[in-house]
Amino acid sequence: MIWACVLVTAAAFFYVFSVPNSVTAGPVKTRLNYLRERKEVVYENLRDLNFDYKAGKLPEADYQNMKNSLEEEAAAVLSEISRLESGLGAPLEKAGNR
């Protein structure tokens, strides 16, 4: 009887604490996928910034500075996406880009 309890307990621990390989393996994240996600985030930030400005939450100077910064980032991301999709080689990296 005790051996049955030990066996059931051991099986329960194994079932609860073992993780199948299919669960731990995530999708492969390429640089191109990362850039596409980053592009969507920047676009969403631009939409939110525009909404906040129109709602009167931001002064004109802050709005323009933040808008210019986000537009520059979007342009850089789009340029790198284009470079990677056309296969023209490795993208130029800036310090702190990763």
C-alpha cells in the first residue's frame, strides 16, 4: 500500500514539474520579425502622441520633438527592413541599437 502511494506521488510530481519540449521552444525571432514588430510599436506611439496632442495634453514644442524623434526611428526601421528584404547585406548598426 505504501509503495502505491509513493509511486502515485512520484508520478504526480513528474507530471506536474516536467515540461514538454514543444512548450519551452518558442518561435524563432529573426531580425526582420523584430523590426516589423518595432515598426508597429513606433506607429502606435505616433498615433497615441497625436491623440494626446489633439486632446491638449502636450505643448506644441514637446509634441514636435517627440514626433520628430518617432518619425526618425520609423524611417530608420523602414530603411533597415527594406535593406534586409532586398538582400543587400548586413544592416548598419548604431551604438546601443540592440
